[in-house]
Amino acid sequence: MRLHVLGCYGGEAPGCHQTSLLVDGHLLLDAGSVSAVLPLDAQARIDHVLISHAHLDHMAALAFIADNVLTMRRRPIEVWSTPPVIRQLKRHVFNGSIWPDFTKIPSGHPILSFHEIKKGRPQRIGKHQVVAVGAHHTVDATGYLISDGKSSLLFGGDGGPTEELWKVANATKGLRAIIVEASFPNRLHGLATASGHLTPKTLREELKKLRVDVPVYAQHMKPVFIDEIVAELAKLSDPPVTPLEQGREYAF
């Protein structure tokens, strides 16, 4: 399994792109900034998009991908998420007011289609098997376990302390990596908790629930706090946590 990190930050600033992770060239994991990073021909090769939740930094570029590849594909891009998230995307974004309803445009072969995935239930999406894993955030949110039959990747999405993610990690054979969040530095613990996020310190406590030896990567750092968060993550040694590198391609 190959993972291309198009964006991995919890906000937008020069040099910082919001969460967009491309799996094996055709499956997009969140769509925070993909349209600003990926060439148009590569955008047109995206067949499926998993949205973790409806906050702008995880779905905003979905609007622009649809617009960009409107005349470049004959089959719709399938957008997958939990029922509440799909409802939010339809009602508040692709509603003909904020943005066109691309499930109806172009007439006869629309560029987007929305599909519901149930938490905890394996779903075949293209060449991958996907399981939505519940997350604890300020809105309905989910992480995703993605498998290609040989290896698996666990993406935690946005969220504070949880049990579900670690249960899935501990039970998954062939797990090659876990991607978690670390949005705020330790000194902003109160803000992180109120907004449903983690700090390096709370991430350390979460990692005590992990029972398998798997590389752990951190993403979703707020741009203004990057240096501070990276320094605090460096103190995590059991297990170590490595910041996800924007622009890098990983093989798992």
C-alpha cells in the first residue's frame, strides 16, 4: 500500500496544506487541500473519497475536485462517509446555494455520488476493504481502517481520547501504520479538550492502550504551533511518534 501525503496540517498557511492523504493513487482519505496540490490528471484518477467528518479542513477541496474534473471523467467520484456526515455535505455544501449539487451535474453523468458507510462494518471500496472506526470529536466523526489484502493502515481522523481506535489497532493483523492527530501543544490542553483534539501529552496517555508494535505517525498540527508540537512529540518514546511528512510517499 502506498500513501502520498498531500496535506497533513490542521489549518491552512503558506507551506501547510490541510489533511489530504492519497492511497494507491485512487482512494483519497479526506479532502482538505488536494485540489491545490495534486495535478489535474491525477485528480481525475481519484475514484473514491473517504471523509472523516464535515469540518472544512477535511472536505473543502472536495468542492474544487468536482469542479476541476467535471469534463475529465465519465464515472462519478464516489464519496463515502457515515450517514450524518453525508447528510451534512448534501445539506450545507452541495445544495445549489453554497456550491452546485454535483450529484446532478453534468446531467446524465454527474461527477459526484454519495455513499453511506456504517461504523464497524467492513465495506469494499474499489480495491480496498474499509472499516469506519468511531472517533470522539465535536461533530460526528470517524477514523478508517484501510486494507489492500496484504497490509492495513489505520487513520484516526480528528478526535480526543477514545477506546475504539486502539481496540481496532490491537486486533488488526497486518497493520503497518497508525496515523493519529496532535493538534495543539501541551499548554493548550483545555482548548484541545474542548475542541475534541489531542496534545502530545494526551496522545502519550492514549498510546498506553496500544498493545502492538506498529509505527505511529502524527498529523493535524495547527500551523502556528508546529515547532512546539514537534518538540513535544520528540519526547514520546514508548512508542515513538513521528510527524507525518507533507509531500512524502510512504510504502506500507
